[in-house]
Amino acid sequence: MPIYNKYWNEQLETLPREELEELQLRNLKDELSHAYNHSPYYKRSFDEAGVKPADVKTLSDLSKFPTIDKKTQRDTQGVGSFLGELAAVPEKDVIFVSTSSGSTGVPTMSPFTKQDFDEFQDVESRWFWQAGMRPNDRYVHGLNFSLYVGGPDVIGAQNLGALCIWGGTLPSERLLFILKAYQPTCIWTSPSYAFYLGETALKSGIDPKKDLSINKIFVAGEMGGSIGATRQAIINIWGAELYDFYGLSDIFGACAAQCEYHDGLHIAEDHILVETIDLKTGEVIPNGERGELVYTTLRKKARPMIRFRTGDIGKFVTEKCPCGRTHGRIYVDGRKDDMFIVSAVNVYPSDIEFVIRGLEEVTNEYSVRIYEENFTCRYDVTVENAGASDCESDKKVSEIVTNALKARTGVKPARVIVLPDGSIERSTHKAKRVIDERKLSFDI
Ligand SMILES: [Zn+2]
């Protein structure tokens, strides 16, 4: 691929919408037939719903089919065969399985055939190229390799021709040594780790802007990469461009990624059909409206995902991006599981992060505790005073944070606890900032 080419696959990435949707329809019909004919689960669930792949004449006909979710995966895993009832190929055709982190329950397994895996890596190359990576770049892959679907994404960078350093989750001192000794130009980590690593570098006398060569940072796994204030904090430390990537262990390491306009994340629509549904009714709502994102794989053979409810809340837009790509963009606001309701207002932890990261009076570290008091949901926020911590100053900071949270989310926290700088444990990799102590279940 010539280095000056703007697109990894120009024909596919800039396909006129009409042709893209025709391609999706052809692939959707094949995917539904494959699922129906080879997966015991889909055979049963389509029959029960009274739908057949042959009923699909337009893309919107997909809405007649039943949805699946994480629970479907857990319930069918290991049933009938090692790969479970959702799988649509025999085990001999599978070359790779990843498992989810299990952060919201039993880990789920995601199988790939050789073709699934190669296509997965081609999509990863597309995202890296879109973010400006070229064969003359040196790239450190700083994601966990152990079982995690983000691990193999490094192969996408290698197939693109970049020099790849399989860093994994190295201790920060070793990683900083590599950044200094090898002077790589790109790195992929979580947003909280990108920030932490930058701060650690500064503390050990390395100025990322002057002493290192990182000019592109890819982040995924947490909301921060698309939250303006968090983005800015990372960019300020590194002086690098920041690209938010979005992955699902159930589909690909990264299913969607930002282009140079950083306005939403392009999703690989040749592989994934996006629907948005109303949280309460489950009905499909128009593109551009906020709801739960539902994905259908269009080419995956090992385990087709038909109408998978991701639990991610956001919107999907199909207006053409100034970058020339015609594939739609997703904007993810948070996870359904993370959302909580205070005084009938939906509060997302991403909104709290937006507020904290935008205030000069506090550091970037914080935690949120959600709990019940008198059968009412409340939340406390703990922050660090960025200045000298004393009684008067802490009180002032607490007021500023309370008012800013009220302005953004619509509801005040029950308490804002202000601690001196350095009191909150710095996280490496995926930060666990929300402690949910609720025992009641809240319907949304
Ligand atoms: Zn774009």
C-alpha cells in the first residue's frame, strides 16, 4: 500500500451508501441462513419467533428477528459442544478463541475461524491506517495479551507494515525504558493508563513531549477517549494525537475507531449492521437517536451474532464524514449496567468523569460510590484537591464540584469528599472508579 494513500481500502471505505447497504443486505441474508442452518440456538429461536432468513427483503426486516445478549451467550456456552449452541461451525474450523474479562459476570468465549480472524485483522489494519499509522512507524502494543481479544490487534499493525513491539501490560518502568530506548511513534493503551504513564514519566524526569517520539496514542476499553476533558489531559501530557477505538470481545478487538476529525467513531459497516433500540420497548428507533446499540455480524462464521444487545448506550449516524468515508459513526455515552438513576434522572459515570476532568481545582483521579439510603439511590464522589489541601480550601473545592456535577447531570451528589493530592490509588490499565453498592435493582 503506497504510504501516501489516504485509505487502507478506498473502494470499500468510500462506497456510496446505497451500494454499501446493498452489500450489507446480501451479506445479511447469507449470515442469517448460515446461522439458521448451522447453529442450534438460532434454528430454535427463529422457529419460535416464526421468522425465516428468506423473509428478509430489506435491511429493516431484521427487526423481526429476536435479539440476544450476554445472558444468551452464558446460557448457551458449553451446551451441546465445547463451543456452545450459538456457534455455527465445528470445532475443527476454529483457530482462535478469546474470552471477555468477565467484569460483568461469567467470562464469555468468542471463537474465530481462520477467515474470521484474517478479516478481523484486516479491519484492525484499516483503523491503524485511518489513524495515520504507516509502515515507517514504530508501534508499541500495550494491551493485555492474556485471553483478551485486544491482544491480537497488534497483527493488524504488523500486516500494515509497522515495526511492532509486543509490549503487553509491562510494568511502567520497563515500558518507559522501551519508549526512551526505542523511540516508538505510536502506542495503544487504556485512557487512564495513558494518563498515568505520562504522569509517571514526568515524575521520573522524562518529558514525553521532549524526550519521547510518541505522536499517536490509540485508546480503548474505557469512556475517556471520547470525553473532551480526558482527551485534552492526555494530549497535554504527551503532545500527541489521540484516537479513540472501540471494541467488543464478542466481535472484534476494535469494531470502530476515530478518523482525523475525531467526531464519532467509524464502524466497519461491511462487517457489522447497527440498529439502535429503545431501552424500554426494545423497538428500533431512527438513526441519530439515543438508545441501546444492537449489532449483527455480517460475515462472522464461527459464531454469528444476530441482533446482539451490547448494553452500550449511544447513537449511530450515517451522514458522510468530512474524511470521505461513508461508513457510519457511533457515539457511545456509557454502558447500561453503569447507569444509575437518582431522583428519576439517568446519571452516567462518563458524565461525572467529564466534570472532574474539566475542573482545574481537582486532579484527574476520582471515585464514585453508588448506594441506597432510605430506598433511594444516592452517589458520593471522592476527588483530590489539586492545590494545598486544608479545611477551607477543601470546602470550596467540594462546592465547586457539587455545583458542576449538578449542572452536568441534573442531580447533586449526596457528598463530595475532598482528599489531598496523591490520596487515591493510581490505577494501571483499566481503572475501576465506580463502586456500586446497590442491592435493589433499578429498571430503566
Ligand atoms: Zn471520518
